[in-house]
Amino acid sequence: MQATEHELCGVLERHFGYRSFREGQLPIISRVLSGQNVLGILSTGGGKSITYQLPALVLPGLTLVVSPLISLMIDQVQQLRRKGFRHATYLNSALTLPEIRQVLDEIDAGRYKLLYISPEKLQQPQIIRLLKRRGVSLVAVDEAHCISQWGHDFRTDYLRLPEIIAELGSPPLLAVTATATQAVQEEISHLFHIRTKNIIILSINRPNIAYDLIEVESDKEKREHLMDQLQSLRGPGIVYCSTRQSVDSLVEACHAAGLTRTHTYHGGMNAMERMLVQEQFMQGQLDVIIATNAFGMGIDKGDIRYVLHYHVPASIEAYTQEIGRIGRDGQPGYACLYVQPDDQLIHHRLIQNEFPTDEELRYFVEVLSGIHKGIDILTHQQIQAWVGVGETVARMLFFYAERAGLLQDVVMNRDGYQFRYIDGQEKAALPLMRTHLERTKQTKYAKLQDMQAWLTKKDCLRKTLTAYFGEAEGESEAKPKADLYCCCYCGLDQSVYMAQESDDESRDLPSWDLEAALRMLFPKR
Amino acid sequence: MIQWQAREHLFLHTIILDGLRPLQGERTTNSLFHILRGRRANQTYQDVHMYKLHHYYRMFPAFSRERWDAIVKNLVEQNFVQIVPFRHNANKWTFSITPLGEKAWEEGRGQFALDQWKPRLNGISYAQPVRLFWMRLHLMAQTISHLLYQELAFSPIVQDKGVQQWVKQQLSMPGHRDQWMNQLFDELFSIVNKWEPFLQELFILQLSGARQAGLTVNQLAYRLDQPPSLIGVYMQAALTDMYRQLTESGERDHQHPYPLLASMCTDHAPAQSSGGRLSQSANATYRMIQQGLTPEEIVSLRRLKLSTVEDHLVEMALYCPQWDMSGYITEEQLQRVAAVSQELGTGRLRLIKDALGDGYSYLQIRLALARQGGGKTYAGNRT
Ligand SMILES: [Zn+2]
């Protein structure tokens, strides 16, 4: 399918309201439309989603967007519907069984052009059959780095994607990600059969963001410093922490210090509260969100002025993604990372919890071989009770068991797992699983070390960051350009990012008036 | 801030002591945890009825196990609660509330006006429908607000697809959209206007519209200077009142005073012959029993364990007053079990069975206790 640049610009303006394409979008879209497999590396906020949403409008069949992020799917579908594009929907584990059935019926009836789907839903045979029947024109794999075992965010359910895409009749494929090192790019291209000339990389450098590092000795010192910054920086902003407890306690400290327009955001809050906090932030009712990395995906807010990292993130990729939310409006923004020696330990603990112990691995294999006769179902409760692991670890165990040939046809649903046990494989499978798990774990530790190494370089943060993603190589050590100030090593003027003389909005609340409050919600027609 | 946290602790201690009081010497502290979380299990339903803890059922559905354990530990450390062996079986453990605990309870009871809001709550009957009512109201208010501001694009705060469907359906019926846009203000104003101002504030500020996103419980707690859990309880009480007012006035009058709000209370449970209170699996058993199958036949047909089917029978005794249990227990036996339970002042099966002597199965005792408890609340709800 061929469309001229002029025609594509017309579609862009009509449906998305933009006059022109951003850098990189057009070469990706035109290659995709001419039927080639493409890898696009665009920084967060660089307009990734247009690269598959626009083709979805133009192509005759269905466009699939594979994404591991449920909140992002819901958000994008809502944003599209707001723009009047009603032919988009999603399939993921957040839906109930009747809801899934309804969506499947509607897909069958040809109601949709764009389907967001989670990787585990795309594993289900009846869904694959349906999609095949309906005809898929394009598969877009979002967060494509998740397929790489060298990536910071390897997801087991991504590995089977190439196979599934072949089953769907090998439609054109678009892999997109915000961050990928050279090694990860190569792995993605290899697995999805993408030719080198179809790898489109946009510079990771964000000239309007200045980078700062603050080294502290103790938690107390860090907290004091953070409170100072929050008092003086111009918002809105985000503070990222590695644990829920620190999120909660920092927000308490903020409230005690009179910073009341601050709220927590983490996975421990219920769905409605998270929506409320997000909406308040979007509408300007809140100045600061203190959050775990659960916050930010799919947040389309251009005027975020700063992101502070209270703990060092688990990888340079994660860090880049999180600070990528600053200043999408092009105005100056400030990224600051607090460095405390102990932070590494938090990540070590998190990684420990994420993987099964060797004992759990052995229990798991024993349970499978012990009960398999006549039973090919394990509920989540049984797994918890017999193997002693939670759902995340269980998912990992089942994946590696299948990869090691111990199980086949593993399907996860709301209640548990369904599978076929292959007799006589236990002996060989156990060491294989052990090796695979160990390798994945080591990758995570390596990412942590990369982060640590970056922090100890004591060289221009912008230059070393882009070098990490392989950009500066061969470019004669040229330093990437910064708009205003570069980083704490090259020079930084903090005052640029400070709020003007605090326009302290009067803190006393007006006395309660029911009629006025209700009229605010429901104005007279 | 510190004080605010201290009051949150104090409030939770008070509630938990209050909930534990009827259970002491009879159950473990865990029973209350399950009640507060609203566990859907026969044992929990029976505890609720036996010890009259309807108001606490599903009061804190998101309460974590860690938090619960920490609070119980704290109550024990403060010597408010003691872990003690059962009277009749020294190998099993229950708990008792110490005089010190009683004193703490008395104080908290007054401070947090327990007696004022407790009778207004009835989680076992209302927690679920009230939650659905609230989600519908929340989404409808947000939608109508955007319509009135003529901003047609927004992110729905309520993600539940069923609720979204319901709102869509309401607004797509001819003439309905105008009715909602014109009258929602009036209905809300007239029903909420009768409340105390602080409840009004609590209620209205949680709603989202085109010019404001609703506040979270923590924000309200801060603003109203109350413990967050107490804020949740006030809200639950206010919503339950509202829900009852809406559903009850509908039956008496022909012209409902709040037709729009009342329409949010309809078709909550799927229409089922059992009244919709049974679990899905128990409902299937119920239908088979009605068709004349025996429990044993159901066991082999549905590949269930006999104990599971018996659990279903107990559930039916609780929730289906119309079910004729005479095939399982005679009226005379029923009275006897009730009398013995009353006399011993206990709901513990083992003790009742010992007192009754031979000739009574555990199933019979459970059926009798369930029917007794269920019957009482059934009558209670209708007053
Ligand atoms: Zn620099």
C-alpha cells in the first residue's frame, strides 16, 4: 500500500490534529505501509503511538498493538475515543469473562480497526483463530525491548510473539520502544526479522532537560534535601521512589510541611483512587505526585517541570523513560537523581523477591510430577499453598517449565493454570530451568551495575547517557546539545527551575456551601 | 499529622475491640478479619449472623493481612486482648478482652460515636448494592457534568465496564439525557441538603466533574481532620442511608420523590430464584435440590465433595427462607438446637453437639443455626 506524504499529512491533521509529523514518524509510517518490518526507537513523548495508530486508520484489516501495560491500553483507547475514533478497543486480564466474550464478538463482527492486546491474551488459541479469520494488517509491538533477554524489562510472554505473528500469516510488523541499547536493538531485529535499513533511531537526547545528581550520606539528609527542593522547585513535578513505604512516608512529611497539594500513587491504592489522583494531576489540582514506577505510563501531560528520583532506578533504561516525561511542551525541565550507597540494596531485595529460590523451583517441579496424573489444572491457591510462591513467581515458573519442555499448552486464566505435562522430562528440565532463571536474574544485576557505573563516571551526564545507548559512537566524541544548561558537571543554574516568589494561595478553605459546590459540578443550562 | 495518625490507630482499635467482644471465647481473632474484609464463605456468613456483626461485614474490603496482624499484635502488647485456650479444649486457642481492653473500648466508643453510626450500617445486606450504586452515581455525575460544560471528551473515573454500560444505556434512551441533565442537581440537592454539612462536604467533594476531580479518602481525612478509616465509615453510613431511603420510598409511593437516583438502585443482583444472595455454585445446588435431587446425586453429578454440597445447604438455610428443610431436620430438632445454643450462649458446633447428645449431625446443627440467624436478620431488614 502506498500513500503520498501529502495524503498522510491529511490523515494526521484530520484525525490527530497535528499539522506535521514529528521527527522519525514519517519514515516509520511509510515503511510500515509499504509492508516492511520496522524497528522504531523514539524517546518517551516522541509520539510513538501515532506510528501505529495512523496506519490502523489507513490499512484495510485489523491493527494489533501488543502491550504489556494495561493502564496504557485503557488510556490510549480512551484518548482515541475522545478524538472521535470509535473503532479501537482492548483485550486484557482486566476484563471479565463476559466482557471478553463481548469484545471477541464485536471483533468478529468487524467493529474494530485497532485492537490493543496483552501478550498473554494473544497466546490463546481461540483468539489467534479469530484474528486469523478476521485478517490482521499490521502487528505493532509496543515496549519491544521486553522481548530481549538482555533488556531491563524482559517479559517471558513476549518470547512467543514471533511464532504467533507467523501463525497470523506474517503481516507487517512494527516494533517500537523508547529505549534500547545496541545489543537489544540487534536482538529485536533478529527475532522479528527486521532489516538494518528499517531500524529508525531518534536521538535519545532531550535538549530541554537538565540533569542533576545529589549525593547524600543518610536517609535523613536525603529527606531534608528533598523537602527543600519540593518547597522551592516550580511544579508540576513527580518524585519516584522504589518502595510504597517511602512513597507513603514522604507524602506524610510533605503534608506536615504544609505541601498539601501532594499525593501518593502506587499499586497499593485501588483503581478508582489512582484514577482520581491522575485526574487531579492532569487538571492542576495537585502539584506533586510521589509515586512508584507504577505512575506515568500513558500520562499525557506536557508541562511536567521536574522529575526527582529519591532512589536510584533499577536501570538506565528505566531512568531515561521516567525522566522522559519532563517538559514535553519543549520548555526547560529539571531531572535530579539522589544517590545514596544503600539504594543498591533495595534493588537486590526486589530482584530476590521476584525470582523463585532454588528450593521453590524444586518444589514446583515435584508438585507437577507428583500430581500430574489425571490433573492438568493448578489453581493460584494451590500453587500458593503447595509451592509457596505468589502469582508473579508462579508465572515465571510456568514459562520456564514450558520452555524446558516439561509442560506444553500452558494457559493462564483467572483461576489458575491449565497445561499438559510431558512425562519423563523432569530430570532434564530442572537444570535447564535453573540455568535460564539464573541468566535472566544476572541480566537484572548487570543492569543495576550499568546504572552504578554511569553514576560513578563523574563526566557530563548527557554525553554518558546517550553514549550508553550507542549514539555517540563514531560521532567524534561530540557532546549532544543542551538548550539551556546541561548537567551538574557542565554547569547548572538551579534558580531557573525555582518557582517565582511563592504565590501562596490562601490556605483557608471557604466555608461549605452545598448549592455552590453542586453548581460547580452541574452548572445551569 | 502525628496526632492524626494516632487517631487513626485509636479508631481502628475501637472498631476491632467492638467487633471482637461478641467473639471472645468462641472464635479466633481471624473471624473478625474475614468479616471486615467481607469474605464470601459460609463460616463468615454464619459468624456474622450468630454474633450479630452485620454492620461490620465488608467494612474494610481492602484491609491487608499485614496491617491486621500488626493491629492484633499491638492490642495484645497493650494488654487489651489476651490469647487464651478454649474452655473445653485446651489445645485450641481463642482470646478474651481484658478489663483494660474493655476500658479502652468504652472510651473509643464514646469518642467515635459508635452507637450513632453502627445501627445505620448493614454490610451483609447492603455493602455490595451500595458500592454499585456509588459507582453508578459517580460516573453519571462525571458524565452529566461534562455534558453540562459541553466537554464531551473525558476519562471515566469508574473503569468498571458494567457501570459504564449502564450509564451509556441510561443516556441513550429517548428523553433521558435531558432529564438527567435537568434534574440530577435538584435530586442531589434535596436529598443531601438534609444531612449535616460535614457529611455533605464528604459526599460532594468525592464526585468528579468537568472542573474538578474528586478527592481521595486521604485528602478528605486531611481536610476534615478525621481518621481516614472513620471517613470511609461515615461515607458508607451516609450512602447506606441514602440507598435505603431511595429503595424504600419507592415501594410506598407511586410518584417517587427521587426517580433518577432511585433508578441507580435497580437490578443490582441478577434475578435468581434464591434472591441473588447465594454464591453461583450454591445456586446451582439450590436449583438441583428444588428439582428433587439428593445431595449424594448432586455430588456425583457435579463432581463435588459432599462437604461442599453441605456448605451449599447451609448457605440456602441462611438466604432462602422459603426453602423447606424438613427433609434434613425436623421442626422439633430445630427448636432444640436453638434452645441449646441459647442456653450455652455459644455458636460453637462442638459444644452444642456434645450438649445435644446423639441423634444430631453437624449438618443438622449448622442448618438450624443458619436458619435461626438468617430468619432473624430477614425480619430485621424489613422493619
Ligand atoms: Zn553535561
